Amino acid sequence: MVDTQVRPSDVTKFPIIEAMLVVPREAFVGEGQLEAAYAGDNLIVAPGRVILEPRSFAKLLDAVDVQPDEAVLDLGCGFGYSTAVVARLAEAVVAVEEDAAMVAEAQGRLSAHNVDNAAVIAGPLVAGAAKHGPYDVILIQGAVQVVPEALTAQLKDGGRIGVIFMEGSLGVAKIGHKSANGVTWRYAFNASAPVLQGFEAAAAFAL
């Protein structure tokens, strides 16, 4: 996976390469998905939840440039794969899932793989986890049409948020940089993923 999907996508930072080599992706997929774990596609692990395809996930990590002393908010972590990878890059990770059973499963899998600097909590993804913030980096494991201000408010000044925006069938990954003047978005690369529930744009009213 790393040699055929990540490195050819110009992701060369050693910490990212090492993390994706060490964390066993197959340990965080759904039942009966072992053979699909390393495919080059978004992998649906539960209704409304995916593990981002390796290229997009690696490039998103590359673009937000997580540092060893930083705190990260990981939204929509599924069974914990993204959290396990990010935990090898950051000082601490707070992951959020909405389903209590999935939260327990993710925490159990992380503990089984000795990920001791990450916690998974239950709650709406759109609300984030403000009481544990602010964060240096926020990652969303899925696509959005809009990003709620409640999330960007949880970024520190100088913090970054990595997001895949979908407009119809077209998607782009963008990195938001927080400053005193708000969040400035910059194009990173083309990508696509299912839009997470709660992150849809409001339907425009038409006569």
C-alpha cells in the first residue's frame, strides 16, 4: 500500500510513511473486509463511515503537517484506523464518533494496539469536542459540503483543518489555516469521499 499508493503520490515525510507502515489497516476494518483493507478505494466500514483511501489520507496528513507536540481532533474515526495513524504523529488525539457501540469498539481496538495517547468519545461530529480543545489540527474522515463554525472555533490560532469538499461528484481537499482574521482555505489536491451526515449544505429555496 505504501509503496504503490502513498509514495507515488509524492508523500515522502518519514513520520507519515512509518506510521502507515506500522499501523495494521486490516485491524480496523469491518467484519469480512480483510481482503479489501489495502485496496486503493474509500472503504465503507459502517453506514456513513469510511476509511479514506490511502492516497487521500496520506496526502491530507502531509498537507496539515502534524507535529509531535500537537493535539489533533479526528472526526468520524470509524473503528479507529485514522486515529491510530495520527497518534503516531501527534502528542494527543481526540476522536469523535456518534454511535456508542462504535466508540467502544474503536477504543478497544486502539487499546489492543497500544495506542495510549488517543481517546474516542461519543457525540455529534458537527459539534466536535470543544471541552478537550483547542486543537492544533482537525481532520474530517469523510467529505463535507460545509464546515460548521463550531468546528473551526475549536482550532488554535495557527491551527490547520484538513477537509475534502464535495460539489456533486467533484471533490477537492482543502486545508484551512486559522488566524485572528478567521480561516483561510487553500486547495491541496483532488479527492472524493461520501459526504458525512450533518455536513451537507442547506438546500437553496426556489420558487
